[in-house]
Amino acid sequence: MVAEVTEGQHQVAYGDEQIVFTLRRQPARVVPRIAIHVEADGRVEVDAPPSTPLAAVLAAVRKRSRWISQHVSAARARLAHVLPREYVSGESIQYLGKRYRLKVIVQADARPEAKLRGVFLVVRAPNHDATVIRACIDAWYRSRAREVFEARLKVVAEPLRWVRQLPPFRLQFMTRQWGSCSPSGRLTLNPWLVAAPREAIDYVLLHEMCHLKHHNHSRSFYATLTRHLPDWERVKTRLDDQVEVILRR
């Protein structure tokens, strides 16, 4: 039984479960074939050429139902034990793949700010309001991300012959993806990615810049990605395994 859930969302039955997926049709991008993705948080997304009949998309999802179900279950298992942050001293904070400890210092006249001091991320705030402390940490991540991304973009882009000038990028906190590349060539990068190891950051930057050459996830896209980062699958797997820690909020 197949039923439409909402605009862009559909579902197919697999045994006793329903596989819900988002169908993305992107006329501005060349999508040569149906491509199914299970994101690190368990979401299922399907890219398809604009002219592909819905029936063909549903058939493709049914054909890979077992694979989808296994990957969705694995993602949910990783996230099941994750508790939201309380933004108190002692909590773990990640930056460039290393663990630091949060140290909250409350001073009535303090201007909210966060700074890295040795093994601590020190946050000064006028009170112990979790919203204020989170805002300080997010502002710190955004500042560090811009500096790190600018530096790593130059390094990653250097051997890419199709990149004649560095693509512009903007920062946007996202809970579902690390980055994206618009049809016009502008990158959107998640500041929280700066919590990951440099190799993971480089992988995401390379992935998005490969889209400047291949506006799809075709075999040619993955061939280009593999040519410039042969072990990208290992790096991606490691990054996906850390998503619940990095994106924990």
C-alpha cells in the first residue's frame, strides 16, 4: 500500500514498517537517475530527474527497502542514547575532533562570550540561563568555523582544476546536513562541522566543490570524489558515527 504523506513526502510499506522518504525534484540540477540516500539522522531522501514518474520512484524505493530499513535502524540506534545538553560546567565540547570541557563562569556584569582556554571552553555569562550559554557557544562555533573553512577551502580547492576561484560560502546552523551547493555555485556550510576532525571537514568541502563540476550524485560525481579522496567512504562513515555527539543540542 502506498500513500502520500505531505507535499514532497511519500511512504512505502516494508513488512510491518513504513518507509517514509522525501522526494526531491531539482530542475536546476542534472539528476541522471534515481538516487536514494539515508542521512546520518535516519532521514530518507530520494533524488530523481524531474520527468521521472512517481510510480518509478516508488518502485525504486521498494526495491531497496531492506537496505533502507537497515540503515535507518542503525541511525536510530546511534541516536537513541543521546540526551540534550544542559549547558553546565563539565559537559563535553568538541572542536576539530578533540574533546574539551565546558566551564561556565557566572558574573553579574559579564558580557556573554566564549573562549578556548587550554582544555576548557570557558563561557562567561551574567546568569546561568541555558539559552544565553548556548548562544555564546554557537557564536563561538560560527566564528571558528568561518576561519577554519576559509583556510581549508584554499587547501582543498588547490588541486581541483575546475575550481578557478574559491566559491562563496555562507554559514547556517543545520540539524540535518553538513553542507550544500546551490546551482549557482554558492556553498552553505554548517558551523557545527568545525567540531569534527579536519579530514571530515575537508571531505565535506571536497564533496560540495565536486558539485561545481557535477550538479548531481551520478557515477561521474563519485568517480571525481574518489579520485581526489580515495578513502572518502571511511571518512564519511566516521563523521556519520559522530553526528549524535556533534549535533547534540
